Amino acid sequence: MSKEEKVPFETIVFAGVTFKVINRNEAHTIIGDLTDFNGQKIYNVFEDTWRFPDYEENPIFLLAEEDVEMDIFEMDFTTEEHEDIFILGFIFKGNLNVTKLISSFDTDNSPALIVLGETKTVNITLFGNVHYLGGGLKCDTIIGEYNHGELFVKGDVTSWLIYSDDMLMHFERFTDIQAIVSVNRPDIMICSNLSDADGNIITIENYFPSTHKLSDIVDDSFIEHSEYGTEILGNNYHEDVFNEGLSILDYDKKEKYMYTDFRSQFINMVEVLSQLEYVKHIGRISKKSGTNEYSFIPFTYEGKKYSQLSEEIGNGFNIKMRALWCHDDEEITLVLEYLDEDGETKYQWANNETAPGIEMFTVKCAALEAFEVLTAEPSEEDDDEDDDEETEYQEYDNSFSLEEYSVQFGNYALPEDLVKLYEFDQKYGSETYSECFGLLIYDDKTGIKTWSEEEEFYNSFIEFAGANGSGSSYAYWLIDKDLNNCPIVVFGDEGGIHVVAENTRKLIHLLTLDTEVSVDFDNAYFYKDEEYYEENENKEEFQQWVKKEFNLNAIETNEETDEIVNQAKAKYKKQLNDFLTKFDIEIGEDED
């Protein structure tokens, strides 16, 4: 601790209020034990940084021991009467009531604002230091700017708009908040009380996603666009509005900021996305924008049809927002989830679209943003990225887009597991990770028609991959409208049609043995002869990928593959044989 500083005088008048002048040591006794929401101390007035430098002459804190009322409070370092002082911070032991505006001095550096009582104002804009409001906050708009600032608010917070542009803001609880807007990444954090496994209440601090676009609640005249197209506040609001104690909000936009028409909007978004050609072919659509991923996925669950529109914020935030439409019940479900490092749900908020709570606003905002991203025309930058990907994939002979690959599936949606396998296959190359296996485009059903030219037969299968080095192929047997429920058969190049896997994931598991399937008239099986086995160059990457994506350990023995194949045969072999017999296709002898 440095030598105790002397104060140049006992009191000073700032913004019409008489403050007591105190030094660092006295300030430390008041604010040194203030903590954040994780129990860590916030202030060290002796740290000698840009926040509390000791190289300035006459460094002081100003202390108000009683409640204070002001008209405008801008936290300058000096006053006209005392230009030779350097104010490190303003400390209010009681309540602070400012009629028009509370403002920091400069985005790079400003005195700290520390209020132990309640703070009331119309607008408050902070930056340049760590600020602390310990008794709650009531205002119209809260603005935090630039990463040289940080804000902690304990107690109840009532505000129409909380807006952060690259400044961390921590809140204990939202009492009445209408809109939260973070520019780009989430910068606003809120505490939640949750029960642990033993029933104890624990407090968790989470990043909170934006609930609106800025234009949903702010008057358009104060909105500009960044070079990335993001809506940001312009520079005209401070002098024209805040200094006058007026609002930048447009209360006539109630329909937008209250999401009064969300139900009809969401139903329309589902209809539009469902009609996209890409969705019709692939069965889903997803796009990445920065660290965020946006998706539209139709699916069936417990016999009911759903469509899900979602946004996932990655890069360590691990926040997922999902809006689901049940076509059968005509109900909307909104889900805000926080995920662990493995992508599993740690905790979530879920309700319908009419439920109150700012948590549901985040999901509505995410759904609207996802729709915009998924329906946007590709930009030149997107085209360049696509060109880069195509260039990368040209290293391999088997390069094709997912759209091209999906054509052979007609109206069937590609299983999600197959889409994932496609992405791996294109990245590493066919026949580089499992012996002689690779996804292929089959322009017609020429191979299948050699078995039977009856339309019912050849339209009952979709070939999708090469199975071995002699020309056998894998195909879905279409016994269900959902390919996830369709078994996989192998068409032998020299005879034999056999079930090998119950679904896509089971086939992927079989591929981890890194040996091709053997097919004859009577049987299909996987056999690795260790004497002649040569490991594929990307086998290890593939096995690691399978473990990460599906939590499946790599198969090491022939017996393990037999078990998977036999399970499929037990479930589907008789049914397949009966189907083949209808078309006079000879069946091999059972070898169960």
C-alpha cells in the first residue's frame, strides 16, 4: 500500500452538490469490500491502473453521505474552480436521484460511479471505469459502451431499454425490463436462482441474449448501421435528447417491442421456410453467421409433426434459443437453453408464446433473426466462402454439394446423421477413413433395375453410398416416410440383397472397423483380416469424430460388427425376404 495521500481541501461543489473530499484510504474503507455476484471484490483503489492512477496530481474521491438530487450529472475529472484535481470516483452512501441524465466522462477513462443506495434517473450512460449501483436502478434507458467499462447493479432494475455496445453489464434481477440489446455478442449478464441436485438454491450468473433489435423500440432517427450491417445508436442522441431529459424510445412501436403479432409471424415464417427448395431436398437448412448458427428443422416427435427455428450462440457462450411450431396441436413452444461444453442442456426456460417474462422475448428475437438469415440472398462474401470450400474439396475426386447429393432422395429428408457424415466425407475424402466406403450420387436406378424393372421395387430403395471395392452399394429401404426409421441394405455386385444396419448411425458405427463389407448370395458381413489389413489415412480422425458426434466407441473386432448386423437381420430380414419374393428375386439361404 502506498503512502497515504493528502486531500487538498475538505469539501468541493460538483454539479451543484457539496461533496466531502476523501483520499484512497478513506475510499477503501467504504468500497473495498464491495463484491460481484461471484463473491469477488470489485475495487482495489491502490491498483495504479488507468482506472485509479497514482501519477495524477491531487487524486481524490468525492463522497456524498446523504441522499442527493441533481439535474444533470456528468462525471468529469475536474471542475472549473479546481482544475488541478483528479477525481477518481464519486461515492454516494445514500440514494442518487438525477432529473435528466447520469453520464460518464469519456469512453477510455472516467471517474467511477459508486452508489450504495437506489439510483433514479431518466437516462444513464456509462463507460470508462467499473461502476457499481448497490441499491437498484430505475430509469428509462441504460447504455454501456466500450470495453474500458463495466457495470454491476444489485437490487431491482426497472428500465425500458438496456443497451450494451462492447461493455459488460451485470444485474442481480430484472424487475421490469422491456428490451435488452447487445451489439454483436452478448454483453449483459443476469443472475438466476436455481435448485441443485440436493434442493439447495444456488445463484448462477449467465449471459443474456438480446430480446429485440434496436429498431424495435428506439426512434429511427437515432439508429445507424455499423460496417457489418448491425443496428447501433448514432451519436446524435446525447446532446439532442439525453441532456434534455428526453427519451430516445418510440412508444408507438408497441406492436414490435411487445411482439403482439408474433404468433402469426412465426406461423408464416414456418410456411415460407418449408417451401424453400433447399428444405424440400435436404429436409432442413442451417447457416452460420460469425459464431452464431441459425437453423430450421422439421421433425416428428412422439407421432406429432414439428418445425423448429433456432439460433445457437457459440464461442464459449453456449446459448441456444428454439421456437417450435406443433402442426398437429397448433401450439408454439419457446425454449431458452444454456448448454455445457458437450452441448448438453444445463438448464432452460420453456413456455408458450403468450407467457410473460423477458426470457421468452430472447427466443422470439432469435426466431425472427434466424428467419432473416436463412432467407437472405447470398452475399458476395458468402459466394467467396463457397468458392473457397469448393477449392478445398477439389482435392478429392468425389466432390459435390449437399444440394446435388440430395436430388436422389426426392421428397425424402436426409437424416441428420447422414448430413453430418456428408460433411465429414467431403472434408476428408471418400475411401480415406473406412475401407472402400464413400458417399455417391446415383443419377438413376440403373443398378437396382438389374434386379427388377417393376416400379414398385426400384422406387422402394434409395442408393446413397459405395459399399466396397467391387461395386456393391448401400441403400435405404423405404418402409417409412422418415429415413431415420428405414433400415440400410447392401446390393451385392455379384448377387445378394441383405440388411446390414437398422439405421444410418448403426452403419456409421460399422464403418469404424475400417473394413469393407463382404457380400455374397447368402450373406453380408464385415471381416478384418489383421494379416492383410492396412489402416486408412483418416481412420483415427473418423473414429474421433464418431465418438464426439455420437458418443460411440470405435469397433475393434469382427464380432462387434456381427452383433450390429444380426440385430438388423433379426428385425428386418424376414420382412425384406418376403418383399423380394414378391418380385421373383431369389433369396439366399439363412445363416443366422
